[in-house]
Amino acid sequence: MLTAGFVSGCASIDFDYPRTESRALDPAETAESNIGQTMRRLHGAHPLGQSGFYVVSNGIDALALRLLMAGRAERTIDAQYYLIKDDAVGNLFIESLLDAADRGVRVRLLVDDMFTQGLDAGMAAIDSHPNFEIRIFNPFAQRSARAVDAITSFSRINRRMHNKSFTVDNQITLIGGRNIADEYFGARKDVTFGDLDVLGIGPVVTDISDMFDTYWNHPAAIPVPGFARMPDDPASMLAEMRDKLKAKRDGLENSPYAEAVRSQILATIAKGADAFTWAPYTVAVDSPDKSIKAKAEDAESIRTPLIESLQSAERELLLISPYFVPLKTGIREIIALRERGINVVIVTNSLAANNQKMVHGGYAPSRKPLLQAGVRIFEVRADATVSGSEYVAEESTRATLHTKAFVVDRRQLFIGSFNFDPRSAFINTELGIIIDSPRLAEEFAALVDEVLPTKTWEVFLNEDGKLRWRGLEDGQEKIIKKEPQTSAWERFVAGFYRILPVRGQL
């Protein structure tokens, strides 16, 4: 490893690589597009500053919306994701963007570089399309031996872009917690992620487009030729890429999953203005400068509006985070809410459901002090059913919570990419939206209340102050003394992670 570091130590990223600045179109320029005309009919008469929101929890709905939006695009598509996998859903998504580019739509795709290893040639091929541009956020200098960057440039490559947004014709936008991969849309047999998006229309679309432009034109967003191992003739490889994408789609074409997506696309088209709830809102977002260590402390932070919303609680806080790792200050702040008489409910992953065992090791020490303060903690079961996964999931499929949300007093609802952990707070860039809507907040909280008894274990302290878990099995309450649905090895690994000094990186 050290030898490789010395040999390739001169490799670096040219953050001054030439690029053309571009901006989202003014909504007035796309008002006569099909989506623009549809949005005008949906807008109606609403108070100034409000936007329309539609919450998307079902994985099939979430994929159908993305494909429908891409299929209806006429002028622009702006997509921003932390992760796009080279799997069935990832290929469907990329093909939908490429089809739009073929129709003359300007496509801008911004992706973080954490999971692009081995994809340089494919990205270069797609980027060669005259209407399709890809930029990679904070790329690794070493395209194959990435561990070298972890030694030579850790403080830089440790900071990732975790935002997720998808905006079409600057008329409609979709943001939330989902990356683009099979597990987020109910398309994997072995693992399925429960997640949440929100569709927005109205002024919020311009806000998200402005955010996207800031990231797209930031020095950390590098065009593909500026860092990738470029093939000799990227344009000639585009035909190969099309064949690959088509083969992936053909493999799904007659499956029950594909039919469910097609049906949901039609159902989505049939939805009218009543599907949207209009409300005031706040876009909560980090500045892309957070990705630069020297600028991070002074950069605009998503924490500012989130803390303001959380501290406004007067009666109740429902907090949902798959990776919940409060530091000592965070534990004190939650306890302070309880001391004010506020009911606090936290929903996170159980050890069995958590796809990041190290994160569970960081979370586990917070349970006792929070429970002693009267906080209620629910951990999602590994055998929970996830809406939208019924067409593919097998009996042994492992469920994982991936939703990042909170509800304050059943009047404010937050949906986004922000985990309640140090990484989201201080290292990665994040995006979300706080919606001031008692209707949406109440509907979401009521849904959570409904599923907690069957899809979670409640953690509590017994009379001796020891952790216990209660939940239903075959309709009967069962009390468990150890982390439910786990092996001794899994518990040992999680316990080992607890003693590592890495909580600030989780």
C-alpha cells in the first residue's frame, strides 16, 4: 500500500479543469411544455410562497414517478445523486435520461464519486452525447487503487455529496432519501429499503434548481474528462452502452415488477390537483463548500433550519433515522426536550436490520441514557415488510430502514437525506425540506403509529436497568433479552465497533 502511495503520489485532481457554467432555465421558458401546462392547471390559487407536496413512500411509486418525469421532459433534466448502481433500476434510470437526451432534452447528471469505481468508460460514453453531461462531485484521483487516496487525501475524499434531487423542466422536483439502486425500489430479492421521497411543485422547484446550479458549477463538480480514465473513442462506445441498457430492460420487460411499475405510471398520470398539499416550506441544504475542509466551518449548514425546527417543539417529536448516532451534545439536547415535557419517539434500525454494523456500534451507547430520560426507542425489525417490495421480495428478505424524517408537534414534516449522525451533520453535504403542514405531518405520524407494533421492536429498560426488547410474534407479545434476530457473531462485531474511536466519522 505504501509503495503504491509513493508511486502514484503525484496523482491529483485538477479542480481548475475547464468547464462551461450552465443554469436552470427560467420557469417562464418552460411554461408551455406539457409538464409546464400541467403544473399551471395544478397550481390554482394558492397563497404566495406556498408549494404543493406529494409524499412518496412506496418503492414502486417512487420508480414510476422518476420514469414518468423523465419520459415527459421536453427541455431539461437535472439529476443529483450520491449513488447510482449498475443494476436493473440504475440501468432503467440511465436509459430514461438517455432517451430524453435523444429527444433534445438537456440532461445534467451530478453524481458523487464514492461508488463509481470501474464505471469511467461507461460515463465517458454517455457524456459524449451532445445533450448529456455528467459531472462527478469530489472525484478520487486514483481511479482503481482508491485506497491510496484514503492515505494521501483522506481529509478531502472523506467529504461526500449525499444530496438527492431530480428536477424536470424546472417545473417539478423530487427529493428525499432514495439513491438509485434496486434495493430502494423493491427490486431486490434479498434486501429491501424502506424510504421516503417528496414530490414538489410551485416555488420550491426553483429553490431546488438554484441549489443544483450551485453544486453543478462548484469547483468540486468535475467534468468526466477532467479525472476519468478516458477510452480512445468514447462516442463509439455509446452504441455499446445503449445495447447494454436495452438488454437490462428486456430482462425485466415481462416481469410482475415491470408490470407493477407500468401500472403505477398510469395511476400517477390519473392523479389530479387533489394529490398535492399546499403549504409553506423551508429548503434545508448544505453549501457545497462543506466538501472543502478549510471552508466547511463557515459554509451554510443544513443544521441551522433543522435545529430551529426541532427546538420549536412544544408537545411531541417523532424522529426517524436509519443511522442514528447522537454524540454527547446530541444526547443532552434530546434529554433537554424531555425535561421540557416533550414526548420524544425515535425510530431507527435494529442491529439485524442495519446494513452498517459499525453505525449500530456508535448508536448503541445512547440507548440507556435516552431511555432513562423517558425517550421511547423503536428499532425496525429485519423481517418487516416494505411497501412496494411484494413483487420481488422472498420470505428471507432483510428489511432496512432508510427513511430520514421527523415530525414536530404534528405540524411540521421534514423529509430529506440527513441522517442524525456526525457524518451528515459535519462531513457530508445534505438536502431536505421542512414542510409546515399539519395535514401531511399528521398523516405521516399516523402511518408510523400504525406500523410500529408490527414492524419494530420497542427497546426498554427492565426493573434492573437492563436493555430489553418487546414485540409481537404470532400476535403475542414477546420479551427478548438480546439484540433480536441476531447471531452471537453479529453481537460481538457490533460490540467491538463500540470500542473503536470512530463515532465522529459515523
